[in-house]
Amino acid sequence: MNEMVDLIEKEHMRLDLTEIHVGDNVRVYTKIFEGDKERIQVFEGVVIRKRGGNTRATFTVRKVSYGVGIEKTFPMHSPLIDKIEILTKSKIRRAKLYYLRDLKGKAAKLKEKRD
Amino acid sequence: MGIGLLGKKLGMTQIFDEHGNIIPVTVIKAGPNGIIQKKTVSKEGYNALQIGFDEIKKVNRVNKPLTGHFSKAKVAPMRFLKEFKVTPDDAEANDAGATISVEMFEPGEFVDVTGTSKGKGFAGVMKRHGFKGAPASHGSHEFFRHGGSIGANTFPAKVMKGKKMPGHMGAKRVTVQNLKIVDVRGDMNILMVEGAIPGPTNGYVMIKKAVKKS
């Protein structure tokens, strides 16, 4: 990539957010605008994918809600993200946890990593 | 009409606007452009300004006639030269030897960007003209990406002129109109426009004020 483009991308990056890793159990707080009112929505789940670089990076959070798997992809540097909370970290052996989609219940649990 | 700017496509990226929406932008290195020659009605028969972009660092690579052309305006030799037809007022205001920069544009304005599109080589009708091709199943064989019939037999007994057929695609002059300027960086000589522009990365482009928006 061109250095100049790289520089512009770096300017738009958000460095204030908590750094997350694949396998983390996270709570993502996003700002939602309804008319002129603003409220915060929370999405809690496990990070199954991180992709892209600089401002183009996104991450996907998966949760199971009433037996239905739900995945939401967030732009990592979006100004709409209020904050990210890491609840637990997991021991993982893959960069992308797509295999969780095929597992249910206890089998879909990740081993917790303790420091 | 009106003076434009010459530049180079640096690539595409995306940025966030104030509402948090993602905007695809093309980053263009535009200017500083030197005005190399002023053409006037009295001398050449029309008003125009010749401007140049991309300075040639190794001066010994420039041949003698061109060196003379550049030194006449007292500007450094440049690689990419273009002429813009201007109004008499514009011609009056600009002189050979002056430089123009991205600051002639402002964020929120609309521009037309002209460049040479990426060459696609000899392309078939599906890629070149968006034909549908032939059915892939129901017994068809050896006939998938063809264009079908090209005309009737006894009458008109010829293929109509302008019939869309396979052939060379791309590598021609293309203008994309009404691109919104997202950002102007005077210190870095950078212009950011919303959307894509013709040509490959590092391809030369021409930027003008939008014809349909002024």
C-alpha cells in the first residue's frame, strides 16, 4: 500500500479502545441514534474473527440467543463504538473460530485462559 | 472550460463520517502543478493553459526541445502534461511559471475525474457488454459464453453496424462525473474523493470542477 494512504488510514484509527483478541468474551457498547436521541446498545458474545488492517479492520462477535446463533460484525475503529469490555479470555488454537457455528451447548464452550 | 488539476491515483481506502458511516474514498496526489505555457487567442487562436505534473528528477533524461519548453516558463521538467481550455478571464489571471495546488478545491465540492481505465485485453461479450451468455444446463454444450445470433439471413444480409461483439476492452479514456470531495490536504498535496476513479494505482488522472454541478 502507498505510504500516504497508510498515513491517512492511521489518522482515522481509534487507539482509545481496549485491544481484543479472538476467543475473548466481550461486551460491545454501541451508540444508537433514534432521531435526535442517543442510547447505548450492548452486544455480548465471543470474538470469532478479526480481519483487515488499519481503519478497514472489523471483528465479529457471536452469541447464542434463545437457541439461535447471532453474529454481528463491527468496524473496529467506528466512532459509534462507545467502549469494549473484555469479560474473559480463552485458550484457542485457531485464528478464526468458525467451528463454533457447528457446535451447541457445552461443546461450544472455550477453555478459559487465566493469567 | 476552466482550469483543472493533474494528479496520480494513490489507492483506495475508507473513512468514517460524522454519523459513523463508512465512506469509500480514493486518495489522489494532486499537484503542485506548474503552468508551463499560456496559449492566447492572439497567438494560438484559443485560450488555454498547459500544466504539468510529476517532476522529473534526472534532468539529463529530458531531451533538448522539451528542456527549452520548460525553461521558457522557468519550471522544473515534468512527466505528465495536459492542456486545459480556459475563459479569457482565467487566462488573464494565470501566468506561465506559476504553480497551482489542491487548495483550488474545497471539501464538499464536486469534481469530474478523467483517467485511462485498466486494460482488460481481448474480452468476450459477457465481460465487455454484459451479455447473459447461454444456459449452462438443459443439454447445452460448447456454447456457454457466446453472444448468440448476430443478425438475420436474406434480409438484411449483413451484420448491422455497431453490433456488440468481442474485442479489446479497457485502456481507454474514461471520465467519472460528480465525485464529492471528502477532504483536501494542502500540506500533503492530497485530495480525497468519494468513490472510485478510472485507472490503476499510480495512474495519472485529470481533475476538473464538475460540469453538471456548477
